[in-house]
Amino acid sequence: MRLRSALLSLDRHWFGGVPATRLAAFRVLLAGFSLFYLGKRVRMFVKVARTDPKLFKPVGVATPLRKPLPVPVVKATIAATLAANVAFAAGYKHRATGPLYSGLLLWTLSYRNSWSMIYHSDNLLVFHALVLGFSPSADALSLDSRRRIPAGLRTSTRSLIAGDRPPDWRYGWPLQLINAVTAASYFLAGVAKVKGPLGWKWADGDSLRKQVAVDGLRKELLGNEGAAPLAYRLYDRVGLLRVLAAGSLAVELLAPVMFPSRRLSKLWAIGALGMHWGILGIMRIKFRYQLSGIAFAPYFDLDRPVAGLIQLARHIKR
Amino acid sequence: MRPVAGKGVPGRARRASRGKRRGATLDPGRASARLLSFVMVTCVLAPLRHNWGKRPVDGFPLSYYPMFSAKREATAKVTYLVGLDGRGDRIKIPYSCAGSGGLNQVRRQIRRAVRRGHSEELCARVAREVRRRKGFKEVVTLQVVTGTYHLDDYFSGRNRQPLKEKLHASVPVEPGRARPGTGAAPTLPSGSAP
């Protein structure tokens, strides 16, 4: 009986109604980030595709490939991903371009990660894009929603948000799924640490110190910039490193526990964002999607700033 | 007869609300959303099993996120590139001279090339790239080495020199052997992977 009531409560949480603009605002943020992220790396992706074929170790959806694709095919795939990304950002023919974009992004990033090293900073971006691509995330703030408005009204700022649709569960569950996937990913990272060779000792400070030191040494010997100055400053402060290690382990392992509560999950999102900025400061490791805050944006009411911006636009227009 | 307070009408209301809830639960749209959500969260959590496996395999985007979970010792080994000038002084050679895709990707590729016995080939290729690049004019010799460093000594500043260093390959950076005008990315030698 208790399980049933817990499931019903989760169901109510999962299908809570939210405005279409909340989901759409996240689509715009993610699409903007992805366009910037991919656009800046086109040359690098092409260079990686020219690496020695013997270093090709396909992962994810690229696994069926026996050998690397010809470079022109890679270039064409990247171009198609960027084009679909633009359509997805604009919310143009979303029923087709949403799944197309998320599928192409999954393919492009799987292929990019198929050369001996998996960059774990790309995983969340792909998961979130998949959910957005297959959900009605272009029912507002999109060209699709604008087309549904009579021609004479299309110049108004109101036309951008397409008729202020009332809160609906159809816009709520994709955001809940995105947040659940985020929480699950952090939980996995936490479990890998405590199930690894160090066990709970991972949180004793010394192991984090060594992780930071090994990473810093590699950067000193092979990188352009070297280790972060904070890596040197914190090296002898095991007590502080213990706090940081325990804190990051708590952020990772407690992610699913926080998830059902709106308030706690917001606090968690702020904690996770802080953790990534800490990692950047100490290790110079850039989880760009997370550092931008966009990965954690679905925990917040994104429709509010959108409404504020629209009000401001109306005010300026007057 | 007057309905008993708290029973008759509220009971009906409760039944109606339960019926409405059941209707929402059975809504086909919600049912597919529920199924999709369940499948996706299960897929994301599926790599958890690798933590109990003998030979865990990481994937993308379904990963068990093994980063930073390895046990580190007091010393660390790194395989890297070293340039030497005419006086024998060392010049740092960044990973980008050996390949594209980020420091850790190239570092792994270098290590793999050395393990597979392709150090000479790697060294020659990087030497050509170094010769082509601006800012490395003084480099006359290029080496591929594996250094063992004591982390405490290195980060406390007591001793930044390696405890030991193994030389895998050393080649002269000859001006005549440079490939002029090739804008192509330097790639690691063929046969450097399993």
C-alpha cells in the first residue's frame, strides 16, 4: 500500500503541468549551446576523423562500424548535424527536425568519442537533446508555434510564445525525465567511485589529492598551460580536500534522493554546478555543458525569465 | 434522510476523484510517456552493472563514469614528448604536436604507440610537426620518454625532476625532412593500436 502511494505521488510529480514555454526555453538554451559547441569544434572533429584508422575504437551507435568513415562522409554528417541544430533551435518542423537533430548529435558525438578516449562531458548533452527532440518542446518559442497564429498577429511579441498555452503535463514530463537522467548520471559517477578500488576511502582527501596531482602532472608534461595554480595550493591541505571529496561524493550519491523534492533538487542543482566550477578551478577540466549551467536549467522555472523578457520587449516597443 | 457528515457526499466525491485519477493513469499519452521514461532511465542506469563486472567496459553515451575512481600511488608514470635544444636543454612539446582531440585522448594514443613498439615512428612524425611549427626553432632533437614522478616532491616543489626516465625514441629534428605546407593534422603512426 505504501509503495502504491509512493508510486502515485511520483506519478503526480512526473506529470505535473507546466507551461509550454518552460520546456521550449530549455530547447532554445540547449540548441544554442550545442550550436556553439559543435560549430567551434568542426575543424577538430574533422582532424580527429583523419587520425590513424588503427586508433579507431567505435563506441555507442558507432559500434557497428568496422573501420572509420571516409572524411567527406564525416564532414557531411557534421554539416547535417549543424543544419538540423539550427532548425531545432528555431523550432522549425520540429516533428521531423527534433528527432533528426538529436539522432545526428548522438551519432556525431559517438563518432568523436570513438578514438581511444571517451569524454564524459558530452553524455548529458546527448541525453537531454534526445528527450527534447522526441517531445513537444517546440510548442512555444518556435517557428512552428508562430505559424499557428493568424497572419495579422504575427508581429506581436506574444506571437513568439504562441498563445500562452496553459500548463499541461505534456510539457512537464520531458523536464522531469531530463532531471531524472541527470540525477541518474551523477549517481552512477558516485557509485563508480565507492565501488572502485578505493571504496569509501575515496572521500578521505588523500585520494582526491592524488587524482588532482596525477591530472596536474599530465598537464604539466603534455599540456600548453600546465596544472592549475590551485592544484599546487591545495596539495598540502588534506583537510580541505577531504571536505571537497566528501562534498562531491554527496552531490553524486544523493542526486536521486533529492530528485522528488522540487526545493531539494534545486539546491542539488546549485551544488552540482558549484562542483563543476570547483573541478575547473582545481583541475582545469571543463565540463562545458555543466559549467554553462544549462544542464541544470530544467530544475528551475525557465518560463519566468522568458515572461520577464517578453514583458521587457513589450515595454521597449511602447 | 440527511447524509451523515463526512461520509455520503464526500465519499462520492472521493470515488469521482479516484475515477478521474484512474482515467489519467490509463490515458494512452501518459502511458507511453511513462514507458518511454522508464526505458530511458533504465538504459542510463544499466551501466551500473559494470561496477561488479571483472572487465568493465565504458561506453558512450551509456557510461558508468569511471573517471577519477582509479587508485593512485605516491608516484605516477607519464609518457610524453621532450625537445632538446643545441645545448641539451629541455623544451616542452605539447600534445597537440602529436595529434588532435584533446590532451587525454592524445596522451592515451602516445602511450599505446609506445606499448606497441612504434615509438620511433611516432617520434619521427612528431619531429616533422615540430619542425613545421613556429616557436620550436631551437629544437634539434625530439624524444619520447616515460617519466616516473614522485607526486609529493613534485607538488611541494622539492623536486620537479623525474625519479627515473625511460627513453623510448630519439630523433634529430632535421630541417630538410619537414613536410612543407601540409596543413593536415599530425597523426600517430599506423599500427600503434591493437
